[in-house]
Amino acid sequence: KAGVTQTPRYLIKTRGQQVTLSCSPISGHRSVSWYQQTPGQGLQFLFEYFSETQRNKGNFPGRFSGRQFSNSRSEMNVSTLELGDSALYLCASSFGGSGRPTGELFFGEGSRLTVL
Amino acid sequence: GESVGLHLPTLSVQEGDNSIINCAYSNSASDYFIWYKQESGKGPQFIIDIRSNMDKRQGQRVTVLLNKTVKHLSLQIAATQPGDSAVYFCAEIEEYGNKLVFGAGTILRVKS
């Protein structure tokens, strides 16, 4: 079974630009979460989508947004890029659903964004 | 999430020894805790989880201990192998859904 696929794996942008990152979850998984990983702040939750609806949101500015499509694929967008947005952006999928949460997320290898 | 410094704590162990990685969590209302392993160039990988109604759970070569009184979590790895070298993160579920709050991480280095 294919794992979580993130594209692109590496990208370089300049300040003020915008970027869109894509995530294809494991087949059958309906929950997709996004995390930002930096040496200074570690792993921080951005948002989670389930069945095309944002279910949870982290403490990031409105420049960070996301969406989920009917096939569970997800994209995240960062507008007006700042130097501090340089990070590894990780997508994770799980079955999701109602009831008690499962912490067993399946992570992709990430998209490494460098902002110059 | 927690603010962390650039330098993660490092645990160096000899191959074949047991490893113990510790984690302190902050939210006493959390009822679900997870350990993840992240190898260089890869995303985090689930290791084991434990709910707050338990104080110990065992997996294959790993054991997680939970002490709710002092809000402490530990991961024990038996007979540590070179392939165990990675960064280990504890995480807690803060609310409904899959919003994980990760700890700072600990680097485990296994010496052959």
C-alpha cells in the first residue's frame, strides 16, 4: 500500500511570493493534518482536514491556509512568504472519523521550503 | 506547542544496551500520549501509544510508561540497535481530532 505522498519535495521561493504544497494520503484515509517543522520551534500543528472540512486549526497566521478535496487529497498554501516560513512541511494522514482520536498518524517525507 | 532550542538533548548508548527516553508534558487534561521516531530525511513514524487510564504499555522491544502524578512519559527501548538511531518525540492529543502537540525531541545515538 502506497504511503503518504508530498509534492514538491524541495522548493525555493523569495519573500512575498506564495506557495502551494500538495499531499496525497494513504488510500482510505480521510483525515489529513499538516505540521511545520523547524529547528527552533520543532513540530507544530497547522491544521487538520476531515471529509473536506477543517476540523482543527493551530496558532498560525491567516497567511497559512489549506483545503481538502473529495478524494481526500489536500493542499496547503502560504501567501506573502516570509523568511521565517522556511521549514519542512509535513503532511500526515489517518482514518480519522468520530469517536476517540487515534494518534497513529502516517507522515509523508515532507516538503522542504526555503524562503530567500 | 512547546518552544524548543536549536540543540536537542542527546542520549548515546552502546549497541545492545537498553535506552530510556524521557518526556514531560504540560497539559494535565491530555488523555492520550504517543511516541514517534524520526530518522534523518524522513517523516515521523508512530512507535507506540498509551491512554491515561494505563500506566504501562509494551510493544515489540519498546515499553511506554506514564506517570500522571508528575506528568511524565518515558520510552524504554530494549537491546538498542543501530537502526534505532533517530530523533524521538513524545506527543499528546490536546483535543478531539488529530491535533498532536509534540515535545522537543531527543536524539538517540547508538554506538556500535
